Amino acid sequence: MTEASESQSLFATPRFVGSVDDCFFYHTMDLPELGLVRGQWDLRGRFDDYIGGVVVAGKSVLDVGTATGFLSFEAEKRGAARVVSFDLSDPRQQMFIPFKDKLYYRDYEKFMAQHALEIEAWKNAYWLCHRLLKSRAEVFYGDIFHLPPALGHFEVVIAGAVLEHLNDQITALASLARLTKETMVIVTPVLQTEEHIARLEPTAANPDYDFTWWRYSIGAYREILKILGFSIARISESEYRYDYGDRLETRTTIVALRD
């Protein structure tokens, strides 16, 4: 198999999705034929703020944890030369906090059967948007901890609202770094200190909060990125509309450049 055919075989075959009833929207989207479709997060008009002002025109872009694909499709609109949307291939790759009374802990197989249906609805939303927006983005489903070199290298890698949901951020960052030629963008809640620390986010009293593991400090990200061969170029902070919770949420954007 040639290198080109190996790369091509990595990518998902587009699926036809005809109805929003089969979809779960993480991002609020403006879509041809459908108009406004509400999701959990409304980032419309905020793409440039969200990715820290990084220019994507003419660049190759990897959108990590693409969900509904808002960042991928916005990168295309801004002239990205190549966009790859990445998401998990197997629902078992997502690890939740094992609260003792929740289904994830009590009956893992039953939970995963239900979660698999939810993940397919997430993917359906992406493919519906992909078709209606006439996107050319390629899609790779895999394991964030082991992204294959055959994907190629990307001038811009965006990890938006992903790392806080992983039990091991450092291994994931190493996987992303291997594919990053120039710029890595991390959007996540942070601790505003230069101490090299992380805070466990869940508490026993809040079992509904079972999807966020750690909040790292700016200092921790600075050191981890340096270990991986990157330096932080700039850090910004903005509020974004969290429609699901009917409030604004603050997120920090870290732009790191390869040394």
C-alpha cells in the first residue's frame, strides 16, 4: 500500500443524515435549509477569539474533538488549505468519573450500549452539517492518545474543550504534539497560577459532574508544552455562551508555538 492510499484509508466514509431528529448538536449552527439549530455551546462570531487570533488561511488544520464540527467548518470558511476533523472511534475511549451509584460504575456494559447511541447522534450532527455546508473536511475517528503518523503533520492543531475531559492530559498532548508542525491551540478552563499544579474537578457531592477530570494551571501547561518542544506565545481569556446552562462561561485560550 502506498503512503497516499494508506492515508486515504484512514478517513471515514461520509454518511448521509437527513434529519435533525437523528442528531445531537454540541455546537449551535446556522445551516442552509434548516436555519438556526441550537446546541450546547454557541460560538458563532467568536471563532477568532476562541482560537486566539491564529491565522488559518492557507494552513493545514486538525480539529481535535470536533463534535458538531463548528471549528472545522469555520476554519474552512477562513481559507484553511486542509481540514481534518477528529473524534473518538469507540465510546469506550471516553472515561467518566466512576461515581458508585451511577450506571457507568454499576453496569459498565449497559452504560456503554447507551453511550454508543449518544456518540452516533453526535456524529450524525457533524455529517448533517458537513453535507449542508458542502464541506471538504476529512474525518478521522480514532484514539486521541495514539494519533497515527499517517494522518500527516498540521500547521495548526486546535484542542477546544477537550483536555479537561481526559483522565490523562499529558499523554494526549504528546500525541497531538507529534502531529503539530507550527501552532497548537488549547482552549480549556485553567488555574491562574504559575505553580505546576492540577486540581481534581469532581466532588463526591456532585455526581452529575462526571465528565470533567482535571483543571491544570497555566504553569503546568507551560512546563508540559516545553517538555514537548513548544513555548506559549500568548494567553487570552473570554466568555462564551453556554446555551445548555443558559449562562456565559469563561475559557482560556493558550497559543503555543513549536520551538
